[in-house]
Amino acid sequence: MGHVSGTVYFYLLIVLLCGVVNGRQAFEKLTDLDFRGTTYYTIRNLTLYECQGWCREEPECAAASFSFVANPLAPIQETLCLLQNDTEAIDPTVIGQKVTSSYYFVKLDVDSENVCNRPWTFERVPNKLLRSHDDALLFTSTKEGCLAACLDEERFLCRSVEYNFATTQCHLSRDDRRTVSDGTELVDAVGIDYFENSCLKGNEACNGARTLQVPDLGIPNDRVALHTSLHFYPDKEFAAGSLQACQRACQIENEFLCRSGFFREGESNKPNCRLYHLDHWTLPDGVSSYLGKERPLLDDGESIGTFFENSCQDDPDKSDGQGVPGSSGSVTDKFSTFTIPDFSTSRPSADGTDINCDSRGICYDVSVICRDTKIEVAIKTSKSFSGRVYALGRSETCNVDIINSDSFRLDLTMNGQDCNTQSINGQFSNTIVVQHHSVVMTKADKIYKVRCTYDMSPRNITFGMMPIRDPDMISITSAPEAPPPRIRILDPEGKDVETVRIGDRLSFRIEIPEDTPYGIFARSCIAMAKDSRTTFQIVDDDGCPVDPLIFPRFIPDGNNLQSSYEAFRFTESYGVIFQCNVRYCLGQCEPAKCPWGSDSYEAWGRKRRSISTGSKVHIHTQKSTSSGEDDVDVTLSREVLVLDIGEEPNKLTMNHLSEEEETKPSDLTRMISVPTDATAVVSTSCPTRTSVFALAATCVLLLILYVATMTYILLRKWSLSPKDV
């Protein structure tokens, strides 16, 4: 009997040590956020659901990144799908990078039978929570256990959940961002992630009545519709006879949770109705995403269609008289008219000019209003201003685009890394840039240091340094049949430079040896940041400068080409890489005629003779067989480091060589403590391959130990038993 009990105990021990609770496969989705990971497969022009399906079927796929870019000439959305076998998104301390027109999926194992058959089960918003809307509190060892608790909740319909990685608290709520009637928004909460249930059906999207209508966001619907057509990926697209038919299709849609739609008039014989799972609540920047977006070059300025959104009416049982969330009452308050106070008298600089005026004749009045959760920087100009205002080092996450306005403002958050606001003993400070061009910084731009001092205890705020890229070596590619060209950047004394300051007068030269029968011309020249994410065309395909004020035309200097310009740099990168397409001519090249207002001028960017049709080659040479001349097409690149005015090169070099320390995921699994008034959900962490191998080895050792022990006991009993005579 003891032997049987020992065997049963042993097998129970094996089950406890080696058993793994297998949950159902699910995905969480993040909108306009991207995380670093190891990409092992890249696929182009897949649909959103095909990209997610590939990751679902691939056992080694841990996450998938799906991005799309609208092509106005097609018109289609060109997509890119990246499959990753590891991702930093599983680490709650890692903050994702903000991007546009991108979705990020993370694979999960959720131990619930209620995981829906949809591409993703939850939409995740890192470091946010919906304050004062909790209906249940429990403790789970993992966030997967918290998500399973939401799916399995039977007392009420769980629309959202918040998980605290430090305390393992799991908050369930019958509300989400759209159903609350008091205009409550998500607030910053470091270490707490907010999740919205994407398994809801259309009739479950609201506590009360649900309608689909044109949203009152304080922004013209044309601008919202334009942003939607470019930066929303349609979940479904079909032909509809009217706007009402398109809205009805969204209301009864059950393959996904339809939250908004777009209808184009006058095209009932084409797919003119698009349905989306997105709305302005889903976007990380909310309604601000629709502000300051320029219209495409091919746009004629006419209305392109109508955008409508889900709107929730109050639940009669929870009515508080506050109105509909997302209505004009709740949204307009956020974008109410901002009264700019009187400004102090301008002060002259050392040379007699007003320090608040720039070289273009625009003067600025800047004031600061200190709020509880943000710093409001109000700017008033003497003339209409077009450009960008942003926090230094955070141009992508903390900015506002201005179009022909003399009064505008920038809100600087005081928590998190979006605006890089720094705090020391109750004093919050930041640096903002008022920039004329949307991409490059010039000496005409203004930089202001703003501060707010509060009577409060010290507060620690995490912030990051401005990224500085490693410089590249000069890379020149030329054709063997032609003399090798090169790009040189010279100072006024004719010396080659590699590090300059904004506003320095420089000469940009493309040179070939003097003793050659060839001439050269340059076209399709671009300046780009070191990470190649930001580019600015300086010379178009015809050889004409795009903006002569920033980069003037090329003029011949013997066999060489030269342009004089003032140093500029990109907002997030000290390194500026210049790249030009250079083609040879037999003899001197004929200049191009470039328009300038009602006049024109010559620039060396067009051939004297016509060439045969063929593909353009950047890395090797190509000869034309139809004409008797040599046509060589090469691409040159050159990098220069551009410092801010007054910045020391040694400091830049020290920052330039530093690398961001990578963080490791922390083990947040702990013992479960269940309060008496809460339902406990126990969930185990998903095992890694290494942990499975370790458990298997442990099981084998225990089995060997058990067999050896039992063999020893049997041999001992046999040796002590009386022998037959």
C-alpha cells in the first residue's frame, strides 16, 4: 500500500513539474507603435489579415509589424509585413517608437475558451489607464491571466481591462474610452497597460444606444476624411449606394468591431465604402492626429468624401446628464479657444536687432501657462506663419504643424517621454523649436527654453537624450569606363569639412579629373538623415533646385559642378547624408531651364543629347547602343555632421559614440493573493524553450532517482528475507 502511494505521489510530482497549461493562441494589437525585434521574414503587398495569418501559422513568429503607405497614383496602399521571432514588446518597461500608418501584433497564449476567431483579441495601450471606472479587482500572476479573466467574466460585459505589472492587480471594467459619459480620457500610468476587448459584437460596443454619425471634433470633416483615406487601413471595402447604406453596413458588421467608416460620393459602381476598426480614440494622439496635415500634391482641394464614427448614447441606468461621449460637449472643451495673455516688451540683441524676430521679418511673442498635467506654450506672430513647433529631441512625438496662422500653441506633457520634459525639485523645463520648414532646421528658426515651477515635493520623470547617429565613411560609386567622381563639402577657405554648424556657408562640389573629355550634370539629389527615415529632395529629376533658399542651383566650375549653401540639419539627426545621381556627357552638358516666378534660370541638370530608353543604373555603368556616346549613371553620397549654434564638437562626439542600454524583461510572476470580494484567476507564464528543456532534464533525473531508490529497497528486502533451505 505504501509502495502504491509512493508511485502515485511520484507521478503527481512529475505532472506538477512538467505540466504546462496550454492556452488558446491570441494576439494583442498596438496602433501606430513599433518595437524592436529580430525580423526573419519580410513580405510585401500582403493584406492586413494575410500578414497576421502568416504570424499565426508560423510557430517561431512572436510578433508581426504591418505598415502601409498610400500611393495616390494607383490608388492603392502599398504594404510591408515583417515577421519577428522575438520582440521587446513583451517587456512592459520598453516604450515603443511612435510611427504612422502601422499596426503591431504580439502573439499571446490566453487560457480562455472565449478567445474569439478574430485577428486580434485585445487592443493594447501601454502606460495608460481609465481612471475611476473599475467594476472588479483581482490579482493574477501574468497579464494573460488578467485578459482571460475579462473574457470569462459573467457578472457584466467586460469591455476593458488594466493590468499593473508591479502589483499584479487586474482591473476589469464594463466601460471603455467610448462608453464613458463624463468625457474621461486615458491618463498616464507608468507600469500599467490598458487593454480593450476586440471580441465584442457590434451591438455590444455601447452601454446604451449606438449611432454612426459625422463626429463633431472641432475640425473640418474634409481634413479628417483626408487623414483617414491616407492613414487608415480598410478592414472591408465595397460599393454602396448611399452614405446611409455604408453606415448601416458598419452597424451590422460582425466579422470585426466596426467603429468608423468612409464614404465617397458619386462612385456607386466602385468600392466607395470603407469600414475601419479604428476611430480617433484608437490613435495615440487622438484628435490631434488630424491637425496640421498638408494635402497631397495631387489633391485638387475638393471634398473627397464623408467620414463617420461610432457614437454611444448614455445608458439609462447610468445616466448622469453629461451627454454623449465624443459629442461637441465633451470634445470641444479640449479644443476650446485659447486666450493668449499680454506679452512682455521685446528686448534688442547685441547687434541692435530684436531677439524675438527672425531673418524673414517675423517676430514672435511667447508665453507659458503652467497647468496641473501639462505646460501650455502660446505663440503669437507678427505675420502669418507656416512650419512646425516641437519639443527639442521629440519632434515626432511632441509637435504641432502650423499652416498660415498667427496664433498657435504647443502642449508639453510633464510625464513620460513624449515631450522629454525634465523635472528637478518641482521645476519642470523643456526646450521648444519654432521651425519654418517641416523637415530641416535653419538659422532662421527660433529656440526657446520654457520653465514652470510648482510648490510640490520632488518628482522623478524619465526622459531620454536626443539620438545621435554614427557617421558613415564617404562612399563613392563610379563606372570603370568613366573617371571617378566625388563629392566634396568645403568651407569658405576651400578646406574639406566633416563637422559644421547650422548656418555655416559651405560649397557643395561634384568633381571629376580635369584632363577628361567628359562633362557631368547632377539631378535627383536628396538630403537624408542617418537612419534614412527622413529625406528632403534638394534637386529634382530635371536638375532644378526644389527650394533655392535652402539649396541653390548647381553651376559649372570647369569640369565640376558647385553650389553654395548654408548648413542645415534634420530635426532628429546630426548626420546629414547627401546623395546625387550623376550622369556623364561627351563634352559640356546643356543646362536645364528652371522656372523662378515669371522668369527662369539655367541649372546643370539636363543632357545636351537625348539618350535611349532604359533602366537607370546606380551602382554599375550602362552604355547606350543607339547613340555613339558613353552614358554613365552613378550615385554619389557624402555625409557631414551639423551641430547646433554654439554646440561644442567634443560633446557631440561623446554623445555620438554612446549607445542606448538595452533592458531585459523583468520577472513579474509572483504568489497570488486573492481578496475575499474578488474572483481569483490563476495563470502560469508561457514557458520558453530553455525552461522546457530544463524541466525535462529535471524530470529525467527524478525518474532515475526514483528507479534507483526502488531498486535499492527491493534488493535490501530480498537480502534480509529468510533463504529457502
